[in-house]
Amino acid sequence: MTTKETDKPIRVALLGCGVVGTQVARLIAAQATDLTARVGAPVELVGIAVRRLSAPRDPSVPVELFTTDAEGLVTREDVDVVVEVIGGIEPARTLILAALGAGASVVTANKALLAEDGATLFAAAEAADRDLYYEAAVAGAIPILRPLRESLAGDKVTRVLGIVNGTTNFILDKMDTSGAGFTEALEEAQALGYAEADPTADVEGFDAAAKAAILASLAFHTRVTAADVYREGIAEVTASDVASARAMGCVVKLLAICALEEGPDGTAVSARVHPAMIPTSHPLASVRGAYNAVFVESEAAGQLMFYGPGAGGAPTASAVLGDLVTVARNRLSEVRGAGESAYADLPILAMGSTQTRYHVQIDVDDKAGVLAAVALAFAEHDVSIQTVRQEGRGDDAQLVVVSHTASDADLAACVEAIRRMAFVRDVSSVMRVEGEQE
Amino acid sequence: MTTKETDKPIRVALLGCGVVGTQVARLIAAQATDLTARVGAPVELVGIAVRRLSAPRDPSVPVELFTTDAEGLVTREDVDVVVEVIGGIEPARTLILAALGAGASVVTANKALLAEDGATLFAAAEAADRDLYYEAAVAGAIPILRPLRESLAGDKVTRVLGIVNGTTNFILDKMDTSGAGFTEALEEAQALGYAEADPTADVEGFDAAAKAAILASLAFHTRVTAADVYREGIAEVTASDVASARAMGCVVKLLAICALEEGPDGTAVSARVHPAMIPTSHPLASVRGAYNAVFVESEAAGQLMFYGPGAGGAPTASAVLGDLVTVARNRLSEVRGAGESAYADLPILAMGSTQTRYHVQIDVDDKAGVLAAVALAFAEHDVSIQTVRQEGRGDDAQLVVVSHTASDADLAACVEAIRRMAFVRDVSSVMRVEGEQE
């Protein structure tokens, strides 16, 4: 029942045959009959670019399609769609640009490249009048980019809150459920294959920041790069932070937060990645282990949430194949889908101007007047206090303060001032609080 | 940055100006600048068909566009897109067919019509080479149809479990949190405007069954009508059922369940709506109040969930506007999106052949051998028992049995046999159990 049907296959070149590429190749074969019906033409894999022909492969991989000449493959005249799952900036960028230049449409899962230099890729797709689709770049199998780009195209998205990195979510979840410290939880994640030997990209928030840039660009129809995203990782999160969160009915999550905010020069985009406490009643709080979820607020639709596996070969391949079907259908109809939508062209709000809330735990000398002095310091920095709790006595005396919303700069300055007070032994925990109505 | 841009507006006719129509008209005006940028052309509302010109209206509604001549409006030569939010079978069907026949694309929120006679509408859209989009027909603002139709087009969906009726979810949630009975909870829902004066369509599961038919058709690329969907409402759910669910770590939800199952004649579609117990750990269990959520299982992507407001004027209008942008873009590019995909042409599995699990609560005489006799009855009906619990003594003696998966017919026959046993005073609760791994 599709508009156009043909026996002439849509010919696909695959770049990369690692965990995701293997599953893409497998699905193209396993789903052949369905793909033909859904696209309106057979989908044929015609070549797979790999770095080493001799690396061990899953027996299902059609090794006879292997080539080490990626550039030659993407510029083959008979290739309709190039699927890029190599990752990283180069050679992925050069190959994608070459593919578009040669007239192929492109499906990619490359968040790092899109977040660093999406503008170059979108311009090349525009110039070539070809599609560039990338659902798999954010939150694995979870359909989030298509909903933002299409389903919410008639609405005004105001905020996107996401758990978009499974490794850090696994670690924080482990710390929450077992009381483990960061190092211990990281080691367990590594042993189980949820974290890499060099966990920097995940743990320091680089991966989440790339995804935040992509989400913010789509949600607000503007251009946000990874460099625009404020970033803090989870390496400094302590077992005491997690316990403290729990005591106030919260859990600690690494959040990617993109929002429209009123800044000093009008509406601007705030994009940031950092650990934050969210109430256990918030839908994101129950996202466990290596799962991802993205929470979207828009003016008309209200609050939506999208949940699912955020990584893994088969889930990511599912997202790639969904794009492949759309792109292949577009090829048959000789059209292309929506390109980059960046007309809103909004400024990026500096982190200091972003409105946040802080949870601050202060180890203090146990004497009269301390609470009053701390409260005064908050007031002097234009930060309103929501709650303050005194805990412990003597050497264990603590003040736990949760602020109302204020600018991040005022909050940070307030914490610094408190840190210098004579009766303050230590500011033992500072963390932002999100996801709560005031 | 869109492919085509023009000053010539996309002209929209709106059928219906109730709760949803008012919001559609409002959003078209409020989002005018953004719509122009996202579509590539201005979107202009040119007429609104209403039954009575004099009915009271929101002041934002452009009453100068009102007409009572709906047929004349949809066949106007200058109308590009008709948005139908009247609901019901007639005159909606006649008007949609007339609109398509006159060359307009159609966006509709009409679940009842699509579930009863979608085939006629799809065939008309196909013949006219025009779009028929209907994201708003299922689960309000939640983008679920586009993900099923496009994002998962390269995957094999095996199961869809949804809470797709906010009224019944509000009632069941109220029964769970307050211990209220069905009647009391329904009255509260009516007082708060969550249930209509005649609650039949919601409470008896007709609304959910229509949505199940639409979900099953899209998920499995086949044709399922409302008449194919097995349906039980929630009017028989008692406070005791809810308490019983709670005792076994479950909550009661009205679920729409669509699955691929192996039936006597090969793969078939099972589509059903009934109350069921699901474990509190299941992502659907925490869907509260009038919210909706749809849980999707597919071979490659694994488990996905989509969550948000399932009804209401503004959320439903958001979904309508998302479709409107896509359809308008397609008009500009002179293409249409994917039509009906029903190539799999699967049979419908009879409810009796569907694999389910039962929770059965049996009031019994308190004497030796009762448990053994009940266990034997299950065995004789080819139903394996997962757990059996004896509760109370004397006049309060009860057996609570949870079965493993068996055919619904065997389970029902087993319950009937038990009901007739001499020592059984009553089978006080029978409910299906879903969402749990065995």
C-alpha cells in the first residue's frame, strides 16, 4: 500500500562493524522481507568498511562484503544510503561529507561528531539535497529525536531533562542501592561491561554533553554545540551525597538539562550536564541501571517521558534501521525529510546566569548563632532558603540547606562565602536540585 | 533551511470547535511564526465548521471563521488540509471522505472511526494520493503512533501494553490509594471532570479497545478493528480485588494489550482490553491519575515506554499540530507520507487461545484436603500453578492461586470447575496478571 514500489533495491553501505555495525548487518538480513514491504523496495547491503579484515567477527556478519577502502565504498555510484557507525570525529566526518557529496543519504549514530560539527554536516546534506538522519545518536533505541523534530513541531518545547548516559546511571544507581562509593561502583560497572577501561567520556559527562547539545538544538530550533554545554561529571559524587539525597527524599542522577530561560538579553538556551538531586516521585527517579529516559516539557503537550535501553548493539541498531527505512522511502519518492531547523538562532545562557537550586551540607561548630549567620550569608547573596535542617551535635553538627531558585553564580558565590566563615569546618556536599515544583 | 519555502499559505479547515478544536485554533494563531519557519510556509486557518454558531466560545476563537456548512468547507478548492476533531462515526466519516475526494490532506483525532472503519479512510487517502494522519487518536499528546510507524520500522514489535484511558486509570488509582469502591471512585472522577455523565465508553473499555485496534494495526502491520478486540471494563473491579493485588505486590490497571502470539494456525494477533494486575515494579504501575503510558517490546530495541497526558484540549491539540506540520510540509513538497501498512495480514487470535495468567481468590470451607482438590482441578485443566496461599481460618478461609501462563479458555474452564466444587463457597476474585516474567 505504499505509494511507490519497485524491485530495484535500495543499496546500503555500512561504515564500521563493531557492536552496533554487526547488529545493523544482522537486522538488514533478518528483517529483509519486512523491510521490502515497509520501504517499497528491497534493502540490500552492498559493502562494509572495516579497519582490519582479519578481526574476529560474529558468524552472522557477511565478511564477503568487507573492504578497507571506506572512501571508495561511500563514493560508489550505486550506493543510495551510507550508514555510519564508526563513531568519533575522523575519519567519520570526511566519510560522511564524501558520501553526501557523492549523492548518498546518510544515517549516523555519531553523537560526538554531530555535537561538535553538526552545522557542517547539515549544510552538506542541504547542498546535496540528501537526508542526514541520526536518531541512534541520542538515547539508543528510544525514539526521542523524531518526536522532538516531528511530533512536537506544532508545540513549544520549554525544557528537556534527560538521563542519557547508561554508564553513569548504573554507577549512581549502584551507589544508591548498595551504599557503595564512586570508585567501588565504577569498578563493578567495568567488571560488568557497563563502563569502559577508560571511563572518562562517560564519567566526566562528555558523552551526555554531546547528547544535550543535540537535544537542545532540536528542541529549540537553534544551534547548540558540545562546547556550549556546561559540564560536570560524577567522579566527585560521594556516598555521603547520595545518603544526603536519600534523607531528603531524592536520588542523585547525572542529568542533561536543556531549557529556554529568560536571560539578561532575552530568551536564551541553557544547556548543562551535571549530577543533581531529584525527588523520588519524579518519573526520572525510577530509571534504573543502564536505562535512559528523556523527560520533555512543552507548552501544550505538558510533560512527556520517553524511556528505554540507552545503548547496546541491538537497541542502537533498531534506531539506525528506523532511520534507514525513512531515508530509503524518501529516496524512492525522490524527496528528503526536514533538514536542520535552526531558525530560532538563540543565544546560549552562561551557566552563572542559569536558574538553579542548591542543596548544601555544612559541617559547623556547635554553637549559638551559627544558623542565623548562615541564613544571613544566603540573604546577602540574594538566595532565598527553602528549608534548613540542623543535624548532629558537637563534632557532628551540620546544617543542611536547600535553596529556592537563584542564579547559579549567586549560589556558587554564597557557598564560597560560607566556606570562609570561621565556624564552618567544611562544606561537605554541594549539589543542584532539579525536577521539583517550588 | 527547509527544502521548499514559499509565502503562499497552507490553508487549513477545522471541523469541530469543542475542547480540542478550540486549542487547535489557538495554537495555529499562537505558534504562527514558528509554524511558518517549521513548515516553510504560513499556516492559515480559513474556516471552522460548527454545529451551532451561537454556542458559547472561548474569546480566543476566531468566530468570524465559523460556518455550519461543513461539507461546503471541506470541499472548498483552496483548502489544503482538513483537521477533524468532531469525533464519532458520522458525520466525521462522510466529511473526511469528502475532504480527501476534494484533494485535501486530513489530520484527525478520531479513534472510534479509525478503529471501526480505518480501511475505508486509508483506501480513500491512497486513491486521492493524500495524507491521513492521526497521532492524536491514541494517548493524547504522547507521540506513540509516529514511533511505531517510523522509528520502529526496522524492528519487529512483539508486544504493546498500554494504559490508554485516563478516566479508568484515575478511578483505579483512586481505588488503590484510598481503598474506595468502584462507584465511589467513579463519582469522584465525575465530580472532577475526569469522567463523563455517561461513563460507558470509558468504564466499559470501548475507548481503550478502539485505541488497541489502532496500536495493533500499526505495531504489527496488519488490520485490526475495534470488533476484533476482546473487551472487559472495570465496573466489576472491587475494592477487594485491589487489596488482593496490593497483597501480592501488584496494582490493578485497565490495560490494552496487543501481542504477536503463536496460535493454532501460526502467528496471530491478540488484542484485548481488560483489567489486570501488574507488579508495582513494572514501569506502567507508577502511571498515576489521568496520565497514559504505552509500553512497547520489540526484538532489537527491547523495552520502551512512552508516557504523558492522555487527553485534554491542549495536549491533544499538540499532537494534532505535529501532524499538521508534517502534512503541510508534504503538501509543499508534493509528496505524501507512508500510507496504511497492512501487508502482514495476520489472523486475529480468539481470546480463548490467548496465553494469559490468572489470579484467583477462592472462599473455601476450612477443612483438610481442600488445597489438594483445588490443585488437582488446575492440573486437570492443564494449568500450572505458580503460587498458592492459604489465608484466614473458619468462615474466612481463602485460597489465593496465581497460575503460570495457560490458554485463557483453559483458565476460564478451570475457574468454572472450581466454582462448582462442594467446599467452595465463592470464587471472590478472578483477574488476569500481566507484565511479569515467569
